[in-house]
Amino acid sequence: MTDKKSRKKLFQSMSYRELQLANSKNRNELSKADQQWLKNSGYKNVGWDKVIILYKKIQELLRERDNLNDLSLGDLFLEADRIGNKYLTNEEVTENNQKLAKANSMINDQIDKSFPDQEDEIIDFSDKSRRKNQSRASNRKH
């Protein structure tokens, strides 16, 4: 017969104490606001189940932070808009989008007035690699 103490519980190949250490280390990588939120939300680093729940939540927060760091400024604005739209009705979203389109059009008109294009733009869609091969072949003939 085995003792309860001889059977170690593991979570993702970590013992209770290893999980606690991982939580402490990973919590320090979070912003002070996130650390305070964890504390205020009742996440604790004591008790097997609570340690596992804290570990999962810290991992989630770290993933979110990394995902936000990878976003461009435009992507951040789109994400903020998406989050804000959750709290609006469909009519309010439509109205805001129309206002935004109108403002965008006015800004574009002002930019066009202030910085008119004075050069014609020429775009060459021909296959440059084919042209290079042809010019090399003609050089060899000479």
C-alpha cells in the first residue's frame, strides 16, 4: 500500500512547489496592472487547484500581451473598435461607421488639396526576369 505522500501530483510535469515557483516568476513578467488585477480577482498561489488556475490565467495573460505586442498600430485600432462595438447596437455601429467614412473622405480631400500629384505614375507590369534573360541572350550574340 502506498502513502499519499509517496504519490506526487503533477501538472504539466511540475510538482506543486515547481508550479508555485513558475507562477511567481511568470507573474513578475506581467505589468503591475495585471498583477494587481490577479490579486483583486482572488487568484492565489496557495492550494493545488488554485495554483493550477493561477498558472493557466498567467499563461493566458502572457499570450494576450505577446499577441498585442505583435500588432501594428492599425491592428490595435481595429481591435479596440471591435471591442467597443460589442457594447453598441447595430444601429449605433452603422451610424458610427458612416460618420467615420465621412470624416475619412473629408481628410482625404484636404490631403489631395494640400499635396496634389504633379507627376504621372507609371507602373510596369512586365516580367523583368524575362527581359533580363532576353538582354543577356542578345549580348551573347554580339
